Amino acid sequence: MSVDLDSGPSTTTSRDWYFPSPPPIVYSNPNLPKYPRRFSQNPPLSRPPFRRHASSSAVAAATPPHTTFHNARLRRRAGFTRWTDLPPTSDSSDSVSAPKVETSSAVVGDNASGSKKIKLNGSQLRIRWKMAITVAILITAFSSLLYQNFSLHDQVNELQEHIYELENLLQVHNVSRIINDGSDSVHHVPSKGLKRLALFVSVTLLSIPLLVLKYVDYVSRSRSRSSENSSEEVSLNKQLAYRVDAFLSVNPYAKSLGLLVATLLLICLGGLALFGVKDDSLAECLWLSWTYVADSGNHTNSEKFGERLVSVSISFGGMLVFAMMLGLVSDAISEKFDSLRKGRSEVVEQNHTLILGWSDKLGSLLNQLAIANESLGGGMVVVMAERDKEEMELDIAKMEFDFKGTSVICRSGSPLILVDLKKVSVSKARAIVILAEDGNADQSDARALRTVLSLTGVKEGLRGHIVVELSDLDNEVLVKLVGGDLVETVVAHDVIGRLMIQCARQPGLAQIWEDILGFENCEFYIKRWQQLDGMHFENVLISFPDAIPCGVKVASLDGKIILNPDDSYVLQEGDEVLVIAEDDDTYAPASLPMVWRGSLPRDFIVPTKEEKILFCGWRRDMEDMIMVLDAFLAQGSELWMFNEVAEKEREKKLIDGGLDIERLENITLVNREGNAVIRRHLESLPLESFDSILILADESVEDSAIQADSRSLATLLLIRDIQAKRLPMVTHVQNGSFSPGSWIGEMQQASDKSVIISEILDPRTKNLLAMSKISDYVLSNELVSMALAMVAEDRQINDVLEELFAEEGNELQIRQADLYLFEGEELSFYEIIIRARQRREIVIGYRLADAERAIINPPSKSIRRRWSVKDVFVVIAEKE
């Protein structure tokens, strides 16, 4: 093919070399979904942005310049001559076509005429063809990638167009549905007149309270101006305020009811107002009103001014309603917690021990009740007093003893109020203990009497019995008259006074009483044993290896307890046996042992020695103690009374108490006036000559236990020091742990010459004196607490204690061993019991000569042992 470089664009024939063009790009994807025809029949309102119509012609028109140029380059690379072999031309415009012409000419000339020929060997042709094929493949791949790029771009545009068409169709569909729904419910839309009426009613109802308040205020002012010169009248304002206050005070649920009414009114008025400004139905408006009340943020969707005004008003009212509701709930919760904290809630218990009142005896009483209930795994004790519940719980927590599983519940209340008594389940308690208050004795007993009256007025009745602690023996008859068979009394002052007299005459007896009254060691129990029916009491005494029988509860005498009965008494059906044992489940009858009776070494002779006793201090029941002491002491004995009460006033108090001084048979009264805590006053007394000295808690300071104990402690130390200076010194201190040269050692030496019994009210002071051993024994309110706990557990024991404390009947005594055996004689405890029965005595324990404490209800009663005449035995015997 020849090419004319100057003839313009060249033309090609069938022999021209060319490379095939890439296939036309068709912008159609078979994977695209086929959309319904109706979509295309509804063209969109406007074309979306970046829309592109994909067609093969457009692509072909856009790509030829680049494709042609590219193919020309390929042809140049496939030519038989190089660009450098061509002759240079002067026309720069023909520089592109010159190589083409040269190449074509070279080929033609080689074939036709005799021009210069270029011979190519076969290997070069193959290389060039491979290069051409490679370039063609690359071009094809590039074209395919370009095609895919444009194809994906057009697919995205088509999808965007389709989404736009679907959105238009959805809008048309919504509009048509709204039109259809509106056409169907045209007859449901309320009229404008009805809406205006609803709005007017709501505004009117909201204005009525304001008008009423204005009217009330106007009427009140008018009445006040008209009544200036007349009698004073209560204004209508005050009357309405009083009525509202009375309604809120009388009705416990008035606040909650008022809040509920206010909420309903707000919802109804708000619904009517919304009905007047919205196109919704009345039911829908009422529901919207409730949502605005419940959640103040729901009104944000309102659009019109009227709707926004009404919704904001309803939301504001809802905030006020819920603020009031929150206040009521908070007050109710606080009131409930305050009620629990102050002990106002009800106790739901039964078979519990109820203690009414608070005194310094409460700690010892709780300790004894805890020990008594230990075998049962613990009990329930409820304490009610006119004190704060937290303070009572704090004081009980400070008590230094183990409750042993017993739970103590405190409640604040008055035992004189029936409502408070029902709060502690008084009708279901198995025992009720009324403690005497600290302070004036008459006032304390009067309060105890009123408490008994309140208990007898309980409509449900009482399941348990009442144990009343009294301060004065004269008030016992009145309390029993009011309470009847339900009441058991323990006169604390009388118990302490009688114990002090007994212990003054028999040193060491106080420790015996402590062991018997407390639940820590052995105590009294009453139980029926059917296998003992028809047995003599003498045989019953040796039938219990782990207990000591002391009496019989006779069924034929309406349950009367006979202490220390005759040996010939035969147990009948229904009789119960009174024993001293460690616990109610630790003893049982066994087979009778073989016991040798023997004979007594000598007869017991009642001592007739005259005694000299000193009373330091003044008690309320001094006349009762004098009468008891006159019955116990031998004739010719002296009783010295040393206190601050004037002698004339002293005699007047004794006579007013019922004591006839001239009728005293065995004792003579010697009065001395002075202060027991002043040494020079005490030095005026012959302290070394007294057989027994009783330091009493003085009446002037008995209201304060600490002050009374301090006074008694000071008196005790002064007396012992004066005795130590006057009595001769010894080189050995018996039963003492202090050196003889110390001041306590000197006092211990003086204690061997005379007996001092101290009355201490606080148990902590008692423990201090007991360790120093400068006093024979210390009696305190702890013994009274033990007696109260024992009677609370079993009311029958009170009859036994009354007889043991009384002036007549049986009592606890300490006897020398030489009354029952010879020196070095070997006997079992059973044999000693049988020997003591010859004097109608019951031996319950012993104290060895080298021991400090007595053993009550000893074990191994059938085993023999060697005894000494210096040993002593504890017996129950009749008073001489």
C-alpha cells in the first residue's frame, strides 16, 4: 500500500494492517431486576442528580481518539522499520504519518519493484507476533475492566433512579390513604361548636376554685368589719381551714384521696381543653392528657399554639401532682422507718417472757432467763419501757454476759396503755414481769398497781401469770387483791432484809442462796413421777441419784406445797415431787439403794448465846427487820442502830411502821446518831465487840444505786480499818491472798473476828468487794433478779421461797458435821440424809473444812467418803 504524505488523510484497503477494535459496551445487566411496566409509565417529577444514560454509541463516540492513537502506537511497534530509519521531514505536521508511509512503502517495494527489501527471518516474526498478541490481550483486559467500571456506575445510577420512583409512589399512596380515611370518617369529626363548648367548660371549671376563694375572702372581710363592735365571730376563712384540717387529721387516707381527686380533675379538665384545640376524639384527648400528666416531655410533639399552651399547662400540673405524690410516699416511708426505729411496731410472738419497766435489775434478770432457756435452745424475751428503743438496745448490748441463744426484743411504750400492751402480744405471753422503778417506793408500787389494773383489763385475757416486784411489804395485799390468782409478788426490800438477817446469824448462807436462786447451778423443780405413787417420803429421798427431794405438791390439798413433810407421808395419785436439781431434764427416779441408817452422835441444842448486832444506816422497812431479828436472837441480845436520823424521829418512824418497842422480847434497842462515812463518828462505837455488822443502803441515797454503793463501800472500809487497829494481830491470814502487813490483810484478819454483811445495789460493786474478801458477803439486787426469774419460769416456786423467807416454817440452815457423824467416819451422802431425817431435816449439800464454797446436790451420793467434824452441812429444817 502506498501512502501519499501530502495528500491528506490516508485510506486503507483490504490489505491494510489493523487490530480489531474492542466490542461495543452494552449497558445492560441481566442480573438487574425486571421492574413492572407501570413504574416506567409514571416518570418521576424530576431527574435525580448525576443521572447518566448508558449506550454503546455514546461510549464509542467518546473513546475513538484515544483508541486510534493507541492502535497507531501498536502499529508503529509492529512495523519493519524504525522511526530513526525514516528521512527527516521539514513539515512538522507530517511527523506522525511519515513512519506509517515509510513502513508501507518498504513492504510494497519489497514485494513489487526492486526497492530496498528488508528480510526477516522466522524467529523475529514469531517474536513480534507474540508481542502483538500479548499487547492485544492486555488491551482486551484493560477494556474489560473499563467496561465493568462503567457498567457498575450505571447500575448504581439506575438503582438510585428506581429508589426515587419508589419514594414518589409511596408518597402518592400515603396521600391517597389519608384522603380515603378522611372521606370515611368525615362524619366522626366533631363540630366546632362542640369543641368550643368543651374549651369553655374546662376554663370555667378551672376558674371556679379561684372565684370561691375570692368570695370566701370577701365574706370573711365583710364579717370582720361588721363584727368590730359586736361579739367576736369566727371568719369563714378560719372555719373552712378548720374543716379541712379536721378532715385531714381524722381520716388517715385523706392526703392520698385528695391527691387522687386532684389527678383525676387534672386529667379530665386537660382532656376537655385538648378536645377544644385538637381534631381528635374526646377519648383520644383524655388519653393524651394522662400522658402529659405522667410524662411532662410528651407535649413536645404539639405543633399549633393552642395545643402547645394546653399541653404545657397539663404538664405543669402533672409535675405538681407527682411532686406531691413523691412527698406523700417519702413521708410514708420515713414514718415507717421511724416507727421501726422507735419500737412502735407490733411483736408477733407467743409463749414469750414479757418484761414491763426498766431498772438496774434488768441485766441480772435477762442473764437468769437466758440461762434458764439454754436447754431449750434459747427463748424469746420482750422488754417494753418508756424509753427510746435505740437506747434500750444499746444498754442491753453493753451487758457483759452471753444470751445463750435467747433473743431480746425492745419496744417503746407505756404499760398503762392497752394499745401498747397489745403491741407486745401481752395476751400470748407465758409470763409477765413488772419491774419496780428506781426512786420513791410508794410511787413505784402505785405504778405497779396501775399496771396490774391495765393487764386485767385486756379483753383477750392473759395466758400467763404476772410477777410483780414491789418495794414495800405493806402494798403486797392491795396488789394481790387487784390481780387475784394471776399475780405473784416479790417484795425486793423485804427479801434483801430477811436475807441479811439470816446471813448475819449464819455466815456463808448467802452463797447457798445464790446457788439455789440462780439457774447456773441447782434450783427448785416440781414434776410428777407416776412410778413413785404409794411410796413413803423417806424412800423418795433416796430415789433420785441426781436430785434431792425437798417436798411434795399435794393434789388433794388443791396443789399446796408441803416443804419437808413427814417420813410417813405416802405419795398419792396426782402428787408431784419438789426437788433441787441442775435442770429439769437431768434427773429421774432409780431403784432404791441399800443405806445404813446408824444413829446421831448427839442431839442438837438451840444456841442461847446473847448476840450483839450493829445496823449502819436506815431502811424503810427497819421495823420489819427488827421484828424478824427479835424472833431469831436469844433473849438479852442487843441491836445497835447507827444512822443520821434523830432519835425522836427514829422512834416515831418505827411506831408509824407498826412496831411496838415495848413488846420486843429478845432484843434491846440502842440508838446512836452519826454519819457512817465519818471516821470519828464510827470510832465512838465499840466496833470490835459486835458479832455481826449490817451495812444498809441508806434511805436518803437509795434512789441512786451508785451513790448508795459508794456510801456502803466507804463505811465498810472505815469499819474494817478501825477493827484492824483495835483487834490483836495474828501471823496467819486464813483464806486470804494478801500479805498480813498490807491494809487489806489487816482487814481480813479483822473479818475473822466479826461478820459484816453489806447491802450493795449495783452488781459491779458486789464483784469488787467479793474479790477483796474484806466482807463476809455482799447482798445486792442480783438475788432479787434471781427470785424474779425463778418465779417467772415457774410460779409455784414462789410459795417455796415465801416459806423459806418467812418467820415461821422451814428455812435454810448451816449445821456442824458433829451433829451427824463422828470424826473420821466413812459415810455416803445417802446415809447422812437418812440420819438427818431423825431430826426431820433434809440435807441438801455440804462444805468441807478446807473449801470456800458449798456443794449443793452433790454427785455420787451412794459412794462413801471420810468426813471431818469441821465440815458443815446445809439443811432445810424448821425454825426453832
